[in-house]
Amino acid sequence: MVKVAGYVEHVSAPGGFNGITESPTFSGKGKTVHIEVTGEPTEGGESPPRPATLTYDRADGAQRDWQGEWRCGP
């Protein structure tokens, strides 16, 4: 799910859980969300956070990036 401009929409990635663990690309109605893992884990554990960039692409060609952390799993 992504929340854009106050509304929530469903996005999905192919491949089930394994399809979202390493730099996944999610797509939905008029949008694509790509997560690019940019570094090593910052903590330990089963699903440690890793530095990442989220890129949001709209169907009209607009694009925006955010830096943060990607954590996939329990």
C-alpha cells in the first residue's frame, strides 16, 4: 500500500515475498515505486534495516526520490 496526496492505493511486486526482499519494484494504477538498497544493514537480526532510496514514478512522467531505510520481513 502507498499513501499519496491523502489517499491509499494498492501496489504489488511479482514473485511473492522473495520478490520484495532485494531492491523491489512495485506497481499499481498509474504509478511505480522502486526501492533501491544502497548499503549494508545498519543493525542485526532477521530483517535488518538497510539504507535505500525510494523512487516514485507517476504515469505522467513525474518522479520523486526519498532517502531512508528498507526493512522487509517480520
